[in-house]
Amino acid sequence: MNSGNANAREVPRSTGSGSAAAAFVLACAVLALAGCGGGGGGGGASGGGFPIIAPPSVAPPAASGGDDDAILASSTVAGLCAAPRTGIDPETGAAYPDKPGTLTQEKRWVRGWIDETYLWFGEVPATLKAADYATPVAYFSVLKTPALTASGRAKDRFHYVYDTERFRQLSQNGVAPGYGMEFAFLRNSRPRDLRIAFTEPGSPAAAAGIGRGAKVLEVDGVDVIDGTNTTVINRGISPTAVGESHTFKLQEGGATRTVTLAAANVTRTPVQNVKSIDTASGRVGYLLFNDHITTSETQLIAAFNQFRQDGVQDLVLDMRYNGGGQLNIASRLAAMVSSSGATSGKTFERLAFNDKNPFHLTAAQTVIPFYGTSRTGATLPRLALSQVTVLVGPDTCSASESVVNSLRGIDVKVNLVGGATCGKPYGFFPQDNCGTSYFAIQFQGVNAKGFGDYGDGFAPDCAVADDFDHALGDPSEARLAAALAMRGGGACPASASAKSLPGLEKSGTAGEQPYLLDRTPLREMRLFDAAPAPG
């Protein structure tokens, strides 16, 4: 179960209908803020917000005879596909394991796999009938607990599917078609306020000179602020193919301009704006960390080496837009913040599964340590800090929350500045079947003190609205400015109160609407990259 070395076992592939999966993935893309069974902050857009899309109306399949709702062992129907893949699986280098099957068999696999591995399998309604759902993806979408958190939000807001090959490319390389600019809603009901949160270096957006805070006024000539043609808007802000071109009218400061952007395969740069800031009370390191993907490890190590060379005495870790990802990355990040003495022999996170122990793990195998070395075995640079400030918000989710929780578990003081985090102490092993990767909650993560009950997120110590008028990493940006002012025990600046800053409908409260639009499931999860087959 060691996910911290190059020889860690890969996620098993048993093997949904490729076309059905693609349709659902597109729906998830355009429903990012309205919720799609998952998402960083959960909750639905209302009051005329968008994106808005109606589910396709598809007749259920004809009855096939027999008891289609009897729960079978997933292994007995794994890889029996209505549209089996052919050729070589680029993940394994071997032929795809798919064999000719039916949608009914795919749905039976989904039901069996949920019963075996889902954390709350006993809370799945027993009245659900497979024949009422046209595809395995549609059936999967309802096979979850209907329970609510203390604040009234759905306990499971994180039920996902994703096209397996797209997921593989994203998880390994962070590559996806797009403009390289992150869209963010400051207000998602009319009059809407859609901004650019940040851009990726070398992307079409960066080449066009688009920066943080630019306000999107029109998409392909359609009014964003008060318009009702959400189909055109959705299509423009969520490109699905390389070369797809759309126009955007932007307001940048007091000027407006219209730019045309063509989607490209954009490689994300997960670590940005690494700098050391001199203050009256010492030197403070800052970095923007957006994705726990494989490429982030070397970038984080380089950043911490720079901080050590610069002699920083404190750190501001900006994870306001970090939805999660690989737990081994989160573990290494937390280790680099703290000291070897503080983490030696301590648990970064323990994974609590359902009482069936679906993956047959020993107690030791459920424990993720604080990794002290990189994937290549090199010793990690450490700042040995006893406290750290993390900039957070409703898009701070999953593995990012693990960093906060794990450090608190070893008594490193973590000061949170911004808004309440999304509240996802859960994770899963992605499971492929017939070209669709399914993500269903399979474990809860708890820290060294046994704490993991933060389904409504972590509340900030200092509530500060996101400041789109300043660049990320600018000491004058509201959240960073508050963090610097609080350094050394100072109070949360009164001027930083979320109520005193314009733009946001809510801030600092559990259930706050996430800002970011069109995030993939990869960017809103807690990924553990090794699991044996269940049962």
C-alpha cells in the first residue's frame, strides 16, 4: 500500500458505455457550479444562475428477464461491456480486458461494486431499480446515501464518473483542452459576475495577455451578466476539443476589449508565484499551489529549496483554488512544512473503510505516513515550522484539507485565512469499467489524533473575501495582506472582513458556493494510488 514510491501498485482495472460516459462528463463540465453529484463546495446555483442544463430524456431499456436488481459480486460481471474497447490500454501496455456484454451487465457491475466498496453502502436506498435508468452512469448517479450533514448539505456531494482515458491523461500530465484561464463566479445569479481567477503560463489566455480579475462581459456575443442563452455561454467557457474557438468580451480595469481564443492542450503548472516577502518581523515564503498532480512534486521541492536558501521564517501556502488530488503529494507537502522530529513515526492520514473491509487491508496498510523522501528516494527539504498560514476558500477541497488536518494532528498550528473549505474528508480508488472511471466514496481520512469529521469544511480563523483586484502573490492582495498582518499573533484586520469587501454573495461560511467553473473531478478529490481488487 505504499503510495510513496515508484513501485507502488497501480489502481486495478476491471474494465459503462463509452458514449454514455462522454455525455455525462460533458453534463458535469457544464454543471460545475450547479453541482453534478460532486464538486468542491457542493450546492446548486439558483436565482437564474448558470450553467443550467436539463438531463437528456432517454427511455429505459427493455426488461431483459431475470432479477436485474439482485446484487452480484462485481468480479463476475466486470468487463462485460455493451461497447467493448479494442486495442492496447496505454496505462497497462496490455490489451483491454473488455468482452462483449450488455448495459444490464454494466449496471449489475455498478451495483455490486457499490455494495462492496461504498463507505455508506447500507444507506443506499433499497427501492432503486436498475431498469429505471437508461445507462450504468445514470444508475450509478443515484446509488449513494441520501443523508445530510449538520448544516443540511448532502453528505455525499462527490459521486463522479469520468472517461477513463481522459482521466489517465489528466492524472499523469495535467493536460486538458482549454484556454489556460480559470473562470470564477463572484456572483452566479443575475446580474452575474464572471471573472478570471488565474491563467496558466504559456497558455492561449496568457499569450493574449489576460490576467486575474478580468471580467467576462460577453461570450460569442451573448451577454453574461443578464443573458439567458446559457447554451452559448456554456459552450464558450467549456471547450471540449483542441482548436475550438470562441470570442470573449472582457473588462480589464476601465477598458474593454474582445479577444478570440482557440482551445489547446494546456499543461497545468500546479505551483506558481514562488517568492520570499520581507516584512518587519522577518522573511515570509509564499507559493500558490493549485493541483496535487504528479508534476507538482518536483515543483514543490524546488520551491522549498528556494525558501531554505532565502532563510524564510514563516510560510503562506495559498491553496484557495486547490481541489485535491494525490495524497502522497499532500503528505510530502505537509512533511516539508514541518520537521522530521514532528513527523517521525506519525500518521499523516489513516483511511477508515466500511465494515466489510472491501480491499482486505491490514491496519498498517490503512495508514499513510508523512513521507520524508521524494518518489525517487531523495530527502525532502524541510522548513521545520511550528505554524503555517494557509489561504483557503470553498474550492479548497479533499487532499488540500488533508494537509491542514494532518498538520493539526501533529500540533503544527495552522492559521486559515479566507473562506470555509469545501468539507471533503473522504476519498476513493478510481475504478475503470468499460471505459468509464467511477468515483464513489470508499474511505474517510482521519489524522494522527483520530479527527476527520469536517463534512462542512474548516472555518477560517480570519474571513476574507477573494480579492480579484490584485494578482495572486501580491502582498496587497486581501487574503495575503491579512495573513502577513496576522503574522506573529496579530488580530484579523477589521478591514479584511468579508462583509467589507465587494463582489461575493457569501464568504467564510459552510456551504459557500465554489467560485471555480469547469473543474474536472481530478481536481476535486483525494486520490490514493494503490488498491487490491475487492472481495
